[in-house]
Amino acid sequence: MQRKIAGFWFAGLLLVVTPSSLPAQRSVWNVVLAGGDTLSECAPYTLEDSVLTLGCGGKMVSWSIDSIGIIFRHKESHFWTGAGYGALGGAALGAIIGAVAYTQPASASGQWFSYDPGRGAVAFGSGILGAAGGFAVGGIVGAFAGGDEVYQLSGQTRAMKRLTIQRVMMEEK
């Protein structure tokens, strides 16, 4: 009975703390013009012929694609997603290892105190330790999974710039 309650508690905990329930991580595009000016927090809306319309800081602006040098966005860290997956994986792996590695202590004569927590308690404790380790490792991996996405447009032909911008716009949808 105790194992069933612990199993239901653990399953409920997994449902509550899944990585999909963590906050969404948002990114914005920045546009560096050929003259060196930077448009921050932009979203591409339309591309007609060689004119790109962007929503930047609540305003709609249009620029010729010939005047755009770089389009980039800073991808936010995926620390929490990585930490969530790491904790889940670490808890599962730790619990399995704890359950498999458990051995019942041999009773020794002359001992005045002996305690056997049982396979379930050892598996649970190992799961907690695995979750802590997995949280740390997954968080570090997730933090480094983010990175800037840069599209260098200067020096490209108008047709190549148009294709690159279309690809950026398709990724945003």
C-alpha cells in the first residue's frame, strides 16, 4: 500500500513539474542597417518586392532590403527547460539505480541498533539525489543551448537577401 501511495505521489509530482509547464521563452529580432543604425525588438511583417515592413517598438517601419546589413536575434537561455528535463531524467535514473543496488543489511551479532529503510525508501532517496544532479546538469546544458542567430545580409545579392528574409519570416510563424 505504501508503494502505491508513493508511486501515485511521484507520478503526480511529474505531471505538475514537467518542463512544458515552465514559462515560455521569447526572442525578438534586431536589424542592423548598412549605415550602422540598429532597430531593436522587431518582428518582420511583410516582404513585398524589395521592401521589408517591420514592427519595431510598437511602430511599423519599412526599409529597402538593400539597406539591411544584419538580422539577428538573441535566443534566451533554456535553463529551466534543461533543468526540468534533467531533474526528471535524474530522478528516474536515480530511483532505478537505488532500487537495483539495494541490498538488505545482514544482521550482525552484537549490534545494539539496526535499521533497514527498505528498497522503496532507498529508491526514493536515490531518486531525490538523481533529480538534484540532473537539475544542475540539465540547467547548465540548457543555458548553453541558447545563442544568437545571425543572418549576415551585407554583400549578398538582392535575391539572396530576399530568400534569407523569407526564411526568417517562415521561422517566426
